[in-house]
Amino acid sequence: ASRTMFKRIFPILVGALAIGALLMISKWRVEPLKVSGFIEAHEIRLGSRIGGRVSAVLVAEGDEVKAGQVLVELEPFDLLGREAEARANLAARQAEHARLANGYRAEEIAQGKARVEQLSADHERLVKGPRQAEIDAARAQLDVAQARLLLAQRVHQRTSELFQTKTISADEMDRAVEELEAARGAHVAAAKQLQLLEEGTRPEEIAAAKAKLDEAGAALELMNKGFRQEEIDQAKAAADAAAAALEVIVEQKKELRIVAPLGGVIESLELQPGDLTAPGGPVMSMIQAGELWVRAYVPERLLPNLGQRVPVTLDASPGRFEGEVTFIARQAEFTPSNVQTPEERSKQVFRVKVTLREGLDRVRPGMSADVWLQPRGANP
């Protein structure tokens, strides 16, 4: 009976031992674990800061583009006219600044000096008054005028007597009267001229001449000193402002061409010639080439080291791809702020970025991916 009982219990004991051995092996052997995520890439949204009407679309969705390649062109509208106006304004401001900075030309200074000398001579002449020779000449002119007046009076008297006897015509009488009046006028003018010369120059004329001389002298002094520094600085500021205004328009012209900032693939594009784009709004998107990664959330016990190489598998592609842990968040997520128990600590996860180092030609953004990790202390 005991032997029969042993035969029945023996298989049970063997099975229990086998199960125990398997449990021990599973406890000591740690299988690699994985976390899931999606393949991601840098998505760049492109647009123009000024917007406008689309003139040409030079790419299509899925096209590979290089850095600096023109993707979309916009119509210039009034920018070309504004640029020409700004350039002309800048040239005028720069010329004005150069004129003030260089001062007056030598020819202008010489002209001002000649004017001062001329006015100085005129003032000196007025101060000294008429020369004796001029007075003598005027007195001689008065004598001549006196003689002509006496002659005209005699002729007029004789002509009048003859006219009364009707010996001469009325025309001859009229000529005698005209000659007498002309002689009287010339005599009066000569007398006034002599009187003016004898009296000398009036003080008002001397003062007026002195004022003109002082004005011309001050103008010449200004020419020699050049323009004031404040005027030069003001002209320089105006030229700088005109240059800045032109630079703004030049930068706006650059925004008429939407270019690729780096190499990549056009992801989304819904533009046609004639469409209007809003200033500062995105009109297309592209994916940067050469960098793909998996964003995953890793429990604390599986947290890898920064720079560690880990395998990555994809549902859409066979085989494994090598990845590198390039980022680990400093703060845990999805856990209470004050962890009290080991069970709660096990719920902590950290955001991890695993950058792919191979397979970039077969991997596409959005694919499901698994990152294979090992617990800390486990043998790889």
C-alpha cells in the first residue's frame, strides 16, 4: 500500500519541483522590456511676414528640397515703387549730409570774399564823400548849363520878336520854347548835383552801406567756419533714417520668396497661383530631413542612461534599428507630487527621446515603434 501511495505522490512531487525550478529561473532571469511610441520629426511651418497674392508655386507635396530653395513666390504689389522712392530719398539725404560735412566750396568762399571787398570799398567811398575833382567837375557842368540857359533865353527873346512881326513860323517859335525849357531843366539838375556833392554823403546811406558790409562779413565768416555740428548731425540722422527705411523695404522684398530654411520634404501644401496669403500665417509645412526619433515614457525602474544605445523595432518594417537616448526629462510625470509608497513610486514615468542612428531611409514620421530597454542592474 505504501509503495502504491509513493507511486502516486512521486509524479506530483516531480511536477512541483519542476514548477519551482521554473519560477526560480524566471525570477533570476530578466527578460528585456519595451516601451512604445511613435516616430517623430521636426515639422516646420513656412509662410511670409508680409503675405500677398501668390505668383508661382514651385514645389509639390512630397518633393525633397534643399536649404535655400525657393518654394513659393508672391507678387511685389507696390514694393518696387516704394523701393525706388526710398533709394532716391536716401541719395538726397546722403548728398545733403555730404554737403554739410564738406562745408562750402573754395569758389563760394572766394565769391563771398569778393563781395565783402566790394561792399567795403563802397562804404569807404561813402564815408570819405565826393572828391574835390568831382565837385569841380559838377561846378563846371553847372557853368555850362548856365551858359546854355542864357543862350536859350536870348534865342527865345529874338524868336519871340520875329514871331510877333510874323517873320518866322509858329514851328520855329515852338522849338525856341522847347530849347529854353530844356536849358532851364539842365541848369536846375546841374545845380542840384553840385549841391549834393558839396553837402557830402548822408548818414543814412553810410549806415546802410555799413549794414550790408557787416552782413557780407558775417556770411563770409560762416563760410570759413563751415556748418554747425548740430546741422551735420541732423543731416546724418536723416540719412540714417532713410537708410533704415530702405532696409525695411529690402527685407520685405525678401519675404516675397518663401524659401526652405533647411533640407527636407514638403509635407503639406495647398496653394495655387492667385491665392492670397495672410501676413505671418503658415501656408505650407515641411519635415526636416536627417533626424527622426521616438518619444516614449519610461518607468523609473527601466530608465536608461543618457547616450545609451538601444534597439528600436517598427511594426511596418522588419529588423531592428539602433537608437541613442538623447534626452531624459528631469521631472517625472503621471504621478502624485508627494510619493508615499513603493507602489506609487512604480507609477512614475519619464519622457525619453531616442534618436534613430540608422534606417532613416525606411522610417517615416508617424510609424509605431518599440524601444527595448532593460531594468537597472540587468545584464544586457
